[in-house]
Amino acid sequence: MLYPLKFSPISKYRIWGGNKLNTLLNKGFDGEMNGESWEISDVKGDETLVSEGLFAGKSLKQLSQEFKEKLLGNKVYKAFGDEFPLLIKFIDAEKPLSIQVHPHDEIAKERHNSFGKNEMWYVMNADDNAEIIVGFKKELNKKSYLQYLENNKILEVLNTVKTKAGDAFNIPTGRVHAIGAGVLLAEIQQTSDITYRIFDYNRVDSQTGKERELHNELALDVITFEVEDSYKTDYETIENTSNKLIHTPYFKSNVLIVTDVIYKDYSKIDSFVIYICTEGFVKVTVENKEYELTMGETILIPASINRLDLVPEKNSKLLEVYL
């Protein structure tokens, strides 16, 4: 009864948003400064609705409550109940995002009754010289960090990385980060909308006429100050197989470069699977029924579907996500 599920995306106005969600991903959103497309969401008040088939108009929450482990998988349902654990987005940053950090599960539960926000980014398109801010360029502690922050010099100690299509970054809770101007990416994250802004370039939101709220007191005991040797994730690019991308306790992601038919067997993972098409056009075939997936589209494969075929209409790339 369950089938591969597409959802109607939810557009999010953002002060830094642009128009690539429409021009490159064909979202057809109204208005301007569309910064985010929420593809699969169980965030309260922003639950995505099925767009096609028998369950059209039903929310992800309703399906989780009705089908339980058949949708989510036994281990996932046991861990999360009918709380769908992941939020999938596309993000278009025409201007840089605020410098920010996310809390882990324990703090998020205590302060906001929410999951924490571990996330990852996969860059789909980047302007020349586009950058990502991730982590610090030198070791700090709370005292030295506050000196830079209070003197309006925090940008001097942030680690900036030139980025291009195909780059991937893990953003665990506690890691200071920001998407730079000119970057379009797919984001995989825990189901959470908790963000602590640290610095926002002193800019004013044209819709409110005010600067956006900062959360520096909340952020201070969340930030991880250790410096990593590298923040960009290396991965293989073998065609027609699942190349490990970023695996965490919160989600697993792989890259599939699809140039020929791929036969997938998910009987051993005990989880739903999400495909995010970052390039090209693929048909997902389940029991002789075809579900089209083109660049900028996302589809949820219920846990009860163990076998499917991926048939490319042209060379394509997918992100494969599961727990």
C-alpha cells in the first residue's frame, strides 16, 4: 500500500535568500528572497504534505502515525515513535547567512523541547569564489572568543573555505558555521528549527525594518572551540554504487553517480530511505511502477519497500539518506 512519496515543498523567505530555487531547481515559488525549500519536514507547523498518489494531501506526521514501522523502520520507530527524525532542505544563499551554531539534543530538549540540530551540507551550485564558514582558524576559549565578539572582530578568527559543486561538510552541534553568498546546497539535518545567531553583519530585515535577534548568551555554552585539520569531507566517486559521504549517529548519507541501472536492496538497513536528486533525471522503479525524480526533487522510500531500481534518463547524481 505504501509507495515512494513526494511532498509539496514549503518555501521560506529569508533575508539572505535569492532566486536559484526557482531558476535552477524549478520550484515555482512566489515572491522574492526564497532562501529555503523544506522538502521533507515534520517540524510542528511546517509539516510537508504528500503531493501525488493515494495519500496526496496527507502530512508526513499523519503517515508516521498511521503506518509506524512500515514507513519508518522498526529501529527508527522504536527510537523516535511517530516523530520523523530528519528535515531535508535546499538552501539558496544569495547573501551570506548569519554566523551561527546549533545546540545538541540535551540542551535543545531542556531549553526548547526539541531535538538538537546536527546537520550536513552538499553543495549543488556555487558562484566563482563562493565560500563556506566552518569552525575557527585558531584555538580559542570562552574568554578570547568573547573578546573578538565584543570588539566586532569575530570574522577575523572564523575559518573560511572556498567551495564548489560536489563539496560536502559535516556540521555537528557546537560547530560555528555559515553558508556564504552564492551557494546553493542540499541540507540534511535532525528535525529541529533551533538556531543560535552569533553575528549577522549588523544588517536590517527589509520586511521588519529591524536587525534580527542574536542569541549570544544561549550560544556561549554550546560552542566547540577545538580546531580541526580539515572541515571538508573527502569521498569516492565510483559510478553506480553507494559512495559513503557523511555517516553520523543521526543520519547516514551516500553519493550515487547513476550512469546505468542500479538494483537496490534495502532489506538489511531497517530504515526509510530518502533520495535527493542533485543532478540529472532518474526513474525510481518499484514493482513495475515508475516515479520520476529530477534535479531539485526529493522522494521518501518507505521502510516496507526493500527493493527498487534506479534507471537514469541521463547521467545523474543522488544523495541517499537513511538512519
